[in-house]
Amino acid sequence: MKQYLAFDIGGTFIKYAFMGEDGSFLENGKTPTPADTLDHLLDTMTEIGAQFEGRFEGVAVSMPD
């Protein structure tokens, strides 16, 4: 089964889900959204992704404009 990592970046939290190809949630969580720099935001997303390293085939990101 293919698996994916999805991020929903909000003003307060980054919510994330490790999902199966059928849309099922295999794992999920949230962490505070860094408000200081883009680099800190990307570092946070990288740390989350490292928890699932080698287990997902794609990444989806949603965020306000």
C-alpha cells in the first residue's frame, strides 16, 4: 500500500497525517507553528518528515495564502 504525508499549516498549529492510499489516517499529530522564520517552519516540517523517513511516497501541503 502506498503511503503519504500530509501537512495542514495554520497560524497556530501544523497538523500532520501519515495516510494510506485509501485516505485512512495511520498516524496524526500537531505541533505549534513557528512564527519567527520560514527556515524554522521548514525545519519543523523536516523533523516531522524524519519520523516517517522511507515510509511515504509523496507529500501534500495546505496553507493559507
